[in-house]
Amino acid sequence: MPVNRFRLSTYLSTAAALAFGLGLSWGGAACAQTAPSEAALPAAAASAVAHPALWPQARWPWRQDAAMEARIDALIKRMTLEEKVGQILQADLSTVTPDDVHRYHLGSVLNGGNAGPGGNDYAPAPEWIKLADAFYDASVDKRDGGVAIPVMWGTDAVHGHSNIVGATLFPHNSALGATHDPALLQRIAAVTATEVRVTGIDWTFAPTITVPQDTRWGRAFEGYSEDPALVASYARPFIEGLQGKPNSGPLLAGPHVIATAKHFLADGGTFEGRDQGDAVVDEATLIKVHAQPYVSAIDAGVLSIMASFSSWHGVKMTGNKSLLTDVLKKRMGFAGLVVSDWNAHGQVAGCSNASCPQAVNAGIDMLMAPDSWKALYHSLIAQVQDGTVPMARLDEAVGAVLRVKMRAGLFSAGRPSSRPYAGQFDLLGSAPHRAVARQAVQESLVLLKNEGGLLPLSPKARILVAGDGANDIARQSGGWTLSWQGTGLDPKLFPGATTLWQGIDTAVRAAGGQATLSPDGSFAGQKPDAAIVVFGETPYAEFQGDLRSLQLKPDLRAPLETMRKLKAAGVPVVALMLTGRPLYANPFLNLADAFVVAWLPGSEGEGVADVLLRGSDGSVAHDFTGRLPFRWPMTAVPGGATLYPLGHGLSLKAKAPRWVPLPEQSGVDDSAGSTTEYFQKGVPTPGWSLEIQNAGTGGGTRITSVPATVADSGVAITASDYQVQEGARTFAFSGSKGTAALALTTHAPADLSRETNGEMMLVTTIRVDAAPTAPVTLAMDSAGKATSLSLGKLDMLPRGTWTTLGIPLQCLRTAGARMDAVDAPLILSTGGAMTISLARVKLGMDAQVRLPCATH
Ligand code: BGC
Ligand code: BGC
């Protein structure tokens, strides 16, 4: 039976049963036993008001400078209300011009993860300096009166100057946690600061001193460790590497930048590891686990601290006065500036992106208002005028901003291009800088298995390098690399970088061996002496990396087959895992002879070869010194048993204990539907259905195999090819039965609100085979209501070629769709004839054609 035919009513009668089956909540079945669902938590179980006397006190090291304080007072006295309000706002590059900086007296700009000069995220370094000069000139141009205050530019230099093409890319923080080497962290920070200064930028949003407790969190890789003591031991050297020692003269006179400790507080303590979620933990845990690194950061004189997007007991940190003011500033003694996160103020109860006096009153000194700065400028002026925000609080915030600018030396530094290091482009990705990154890679590798002493391999041997991650520079670099999520990057954007494969190939060739790259592990002729199979995660950043269980996504587990084949052919296998965090890996561990965690190593792939291979003289130049900064799980069940404790890691010197095979039950059923991938290789993903609907009859026909014809809708469905044979479906709409639609539906509505806030798009891989004769409509069904956008006659798409079309989720929200209960993310309908093919439908950030729509 080619099609599974039923009426909508029958369809719904099975819904409850199906939804039950799929309805494993976020944490999967196992987790439901250990933690209640968020909805089930008692509403105000505990208050979100802290008790400052319980908190540690830090030693703020910056000396009071009477002359500086007098200058700050004098400036504040001269500033108009407009100048003061502008001074505490930070706008994103994509929505601000130098003229705006001048007109609105803006205190700061930033380049968010997807922004760059002239709208080009990958703009060459000279463009960044040019723009920095333009912003600077605009900020100090007071020909029309007013106070000249140089603007400050913030960037996410989070693993090196990671937004700049050609910069040194260090391993991500979870990898650095494995090095247990604070002195190395200081050198990494110093290199990063220098490279930031090359581009005329003065402020970085690093280090992230989060203490992730649940590695399902998609930002766990931005954290050094789950151990507060290890994170605390890094905070100080890293901050000193960026800023230099406090009281040693203006930062900008040396190779330094302003640092930011983030995200205060308990960003790594949220329920089920959800990004921007709620930390449902007691105050003692906040203090013992999450606050510890801030003591070191304040001791080091960190000049800014970013408030977290997350909540404590349901109250957003950005609006929590007791934590920001009473604890952080008053009790812990932090006297730098507190900056909020990207439109985080809009999430505070009672606030919107356009208005949030609560955040300023709670203690935020600068609002990161990427696209909302203009609205905030107007609302804040009114709120100070009517007393909602006391003038004294505004003055205090302005004072905090000016003090940081003075300590940095911004008032005397001159134009960005004239400052030391600016324009020395040969420093970006210079050999000495890359050498530090290479050392960091060497020290971060963690050896978990080495049966029969397979490692180190001889570079004189015949080595096969397999796995789809082996020669992929973007993949080994992870998120926050050139683009926000680190996706959609051409290898050409990484000049001077080295992939894992290139590193191995170079070393093997130099020693007279022979390395072969074969992603699927196949080989012809002589059997290789050993194979290195690279596998693991693909890049992600905020929330897109959130997981339901500690398991690699199903499509990333394929290299296990490659390993099996190699083993069956008698080839010893080294498994090399690219990952931001520990994940259940028992089947890989059992199968491979040696297993190495490579984390997200960044641009210096040779660092891996340095440790995996002997020197050409047969010596062992580098032993494995990396030790786990997070526990390694025994199963994929969150919070389940531990396989390897913190600090575990083998070395070559000590003989590895005999391998005892591990059980291969992950403990979780991840066949439940994905909320971000609906249709792949021409078929719906688990949990989703492909339906043909008829507007007139209201009937829905589920398509389970092809070819199929839905006679009463006049639609014929056939298989077609995309990348692989039958990797797509072709839909021929005859237009003979009124309006017909193809739809992707589910019985377990998906909550896409976070994805919508994160500017994601519904991305369809589509081909127009025969142009529509009547307009086409795209609709989303959510909370029982359809919201439609017109696609006209698909004129934005070329004919006959595959294209990715992106429909920003925000377009659908703006058009009225509820994003928290999506039943059908994609319904394409037309009353006319057309033939289209569809290969894939998912959420993503990248598309060749983007549907324009009124946002904001
Ligand atoms: C992130 C911060 C980052 C900021 C600017 C936010 O979404 O949470 O870590 O510094 O964006 O890009
Ligand atoms: C920006 C990031 C920011 C994120 C917040 C992105 O568009 O590029 O910098 O952190 O939005 O959701």
C-alpha cells in the first residue's frame, strides 16, 4: 500500500497515544526520575533574594585615584541627560553607524557573532581598524558642543581573536580545562589581547568563567571545568594576561585589552542545562560552585562583568538587584562595570527590548542593546526625567563606564589606528602565537584507552586517516568562530590554519612514512599499519548545542561503522573524538584500540600529530598530560553514573590497566522527534510526518512511501535525487482539486521560542521544477492556528537548481504565530499547478536565499 490513507479525525484519535510515546520531556525518560519538570516546580519555591553576608569578599585591587575621580565628577557634571544615557548603551555593528555614535552619544559598540564591518563578518583586518577609527572620530567630534568621550568597542575574542580571518584560534575552554596549566592560560590571554589590539579593538567579552554542572548545555564547551576550583585557578592568570596587572599604567599603552568575566551568575547551573534557563539551586550552591571564580576575577581586577541571560529561581539575573548590586558590587567589592547580555534586558519581568528601567535600577551599568539601543535611548531619557530611574543611579552607571575607560587609557590613547600594535597585521596568526596554540592542543589531549600500547604511532608507518572530521578546519574550531554558531564557513576563511589530517600528513611525510586521507575508511592495495578515525560533534554555540541526553546525535555516530570495518580488516584503530564536552562513547571506546579526546582544538592541528606520533628518531616527544576537567559519563543518562572521574587521563609512561569491556546501553531512547530537523534525505525525521492536505475537504493523507498519488488533492509524489540516490521527494501539484498543500506535522508540538529569539530560520533545501501557475503560501500551524506568509510564485528561487531558502522564524512570529507550540513548521500550499522538490527542512542560520520580511 503506497499511501496510508485516513481522515483527519482518525488521525487525531491516535494523537494522544502517539504524543505519549514521543512525549519524553527534554531530559528523556531517565531524567524525569531525577528532576521534576519545570512546570512542576513550586512557583516561588525559594526567593531570588540573596543574603550578602553569606557571600565571600574579594579584594578589588585597583587603587582609588583622587585625580581620576575628580575628572569623572567633572565630566558627569558637564554631561547632558542625553549624553549620560547614550554613554551606558552599547549598539551592535549591524545597526549602528559612526553618525549614530555621534548623534546619540553612544558609549560603546560591539560586533556580535554575526556582525562585521560593512555587513561583512569576514571583512579583512584593515577594515576593522578603519571602522574603529570612524567610530572613535565620531565619538570625540564635539564641534557642535558637548563632552568628548571616546567610544569603546567590545568583541567576543573567546578562543583567540575568533571573529577575525587569519587570527590564531586556540582550543575552546573545555580543552584548556584539561591542560590544568594556569601559566599557559596567561600566555593564551596575552596572545589574544595582542591580536585584538592589531584590529584597533579595546574590549573582549572573555573569559567565560562559568562552572557548567550539566553538560547538556550547549555552552558547556565555553567553560573550563565543572570544578569551581579549577575554573578559579584560571580566572586570575587569564585576566592578567588580557589586562596586565592592575595599577601598572593605562592598559592600552601595553599589549592589553579590557576583560569581561561572564556570565554572572550560575549560567552553568540551569535546570537540565538549558541555555538562558533557570538555576533552581539554593544560595549555598550559588556561593560554593558558581561564585568562586568571580572571587579570583575580582582579585585580578577584571574591569567588566557580564550579567547572565539566565535566572535564579525564576528571576532573570539582569534584573536581580540583590545579586548585581548587594552581592557583586557591595559585598564582593567589584567596582568595574556590569554589562548586560544581548537584549537580555528584554527578558526581565515587565520589560521589553525597548524599555527596561528595572535593569539599570538593579545595577546594570551598560546595556548591550544590539538593535534596541535607539528605543532604549528614548525610553531611558523619559524614565530618568520622571524619576523611574534615579539620576543618582544613572550617574553611578556613567561613572563606572568612565572609570573603565580611564583605567584603559582611552582618553589619551588617540585614534585606534595610532595605538601600539594596531595595524601590525603580521601579528595575526604569527608563528610565535600559533606555537602557543599548538602547545595548548598538545597539553589538552586526554588519553582514555591505549590497548597494546598502540600509541604513539610510528611516523614511518602507513597510516590511514578516516572520519568526516579529519580534514575540516571549521569543525575542529567549533562555535564562536568567524560566525556565531561556527557554521557555513569556507576553509578559505582560515589562512595559515592546519587541519588534523594536514598535521598528521606533514609529520608522517617528514619521517618517511605514508599517510592517506580516506573519510569513509576504505583503502585499496596494501593494508595500513594503523588507522586514525576522527569523529564527534559539529559546530554549535548558544542553545543550538543544547542536548536532551549525553549522546552524539544519531547522524554523527556513523564513524562507528567505519571503525568496525577497519577492525574487521585487521587494522588497529585510534579513535579521535572532536567534542566540546564528554558524551557517552562506550561503543567507540570498546571498539577502538586507542581513544583520545581532542576537544575542539582550533587552528593548530599539528598539536594532535605531535602527541599521537613518535618523533622521527623514534622518541616520545610529548606524552599525554591532559586530564579530564569534566566527568566522563558511563551512559547517556543525564546525571547518571560516571565512567571516568575528574582528573582522569592515561599517560604513555604508566602502563594502561587491562581493558574491561564497557556495557553498551546508553540508557536513553533518542528516537523521539528532533525539534530542529523535520525532513532529511527526502523523509520526515522521527516524530514528524509528511502529509498532503486538501484545503477544501480538510483531509490529510500521510505519505509513507513513494511513488504515491493523492487523488483528491491532485498531488503526485515521486522520489528524486539529492546528494544521494532518492535523497529528495518531488511533488507535482496539478491544481485540479482546489488548494492543496504539503505539510510536515507532529503530534508533540515543538517549542521554538528560544530558536526564534536566536534569529534562526526555517531552512528548506528546495528546487522549483515547474514554476507555479498561482501564488504559493507558506504557513506554520501552532497552538491550533495557521499563520501564513506569501511566497508569490516563488520568483526568489532559481528554476531547476537546488537552493536553500531561509524563512526567519521571527517573520512568522511577527505575523502572529505562537512559537511555543508548533504543530506544523512548514505547510506549502497553492491553488494552481507546480512541481517542486524538497530534500531537507530544518532550522538553521545559513541559507542561500533569505525571505525578506518586516522584523523588529
Ligand atoms: C552571549 C555573550 C556574548 C554576547 C555578544 C550573547 O548572546 O551570551 O556571551 O558576549 O552575545 O556576542
Ligand atoms: C549574535 C550573537 C548573539 C546572539 C544572541 C546573534 O545574532 O550574533 O552575538 O550572542 O545573537 O542570541
